[in-house]
Amino acid sequence: MEFRKKSPTDKQWHVIYTKSKWEKKVDELLMQKGYESWCPVQKQERRWSDRKKIIDVPLFRSYVFIKASKEDYTAILSTAGVVNFLYFEKKPAIIRDAEIEVIKKYLGLAVESIQVIDMTNLPLQTKVEINQGLFMGRRGEVIKSGKNNAFVRLESLNMMMIVEFKINEISPI
């Protein structure tokens, strides 16, 4: 078996950050430039007062995946709607092909629905379940949240407690 070092011209999957609500347009513009890009979407029903409609909604808000090499960075960043690459440890984040395939596989299953939840600043009144510690398994409601923690109202024995939890200790239900 022969291993070769990746050259700068090898294309890998990256994540680019887009302007708000530009995901599908950026995906289209990058494909027009000849790049392999992908904006995962799922169908959702939207209701208005006079009608219902099924629309494609981006799975990851403000993110588009693109297969590119380091030489492509400048051209990609000059595309309308592109803000920057997503960075991890001061380098553009690389997504493994296998991870892309898993997302594609789940999106291909009509019965599955994937929900991506931004855990920072949970909306007020979000129902949550405690995952760790003394209150593990209990359910409550978010009354205040920030980047790293949330205050959750727990009701027990006809009394109300407000407890501060780390964001990673709770999950929406």
C-alpha cells in the first residue's frame, strides 16, 4: 500500500459561510464557476394565511459545502454572497468525504427529517431535557439563555426552581 502526501491542488470539502439567506444562490453561483458545491436542503411546509407551500430550506443556515483546493480560495471568496471559509484551529475546516456522504444518505431518506439546532441563545420557552447531573432526565423550560448557559424553570412538588445549566447539559425536546 502506498501513501502519498496531499498536494495543495488536491480538492477537499470545505465549509463556506454565506450572507444570510444566500445559501442556495451561492451554491448556484459556485456551480456556474465550475466548482463542486453543495447546499443541503430539506423540504418543509410553509403556511401563509391564504395558502400552504412545500419549499426547499437549507439544512445549515449560512453554510455551503464546496470541494476545492487552496488555489481556489481567492476565486471562491470573490463570489457574491460568500463571507469567508469556516475556520478550525486557524485553518479552513476540512470535511471528510464520508461525513458528506452520511448527510446525503440521510437527506435521501424521504421519511427522515434532520433538524439542526443552534444551541447558543436558545429561544425563550424552549422545552428542554437535562442530560447530566443532579437533575438528569428532568424537563423544564428556558427562561433566559446566553452563549454558554441557560436558566431553566423546573417545576416540582408544586414549586418552581430556576437552575442555571451549561448549554451542553441540556437538549431541546
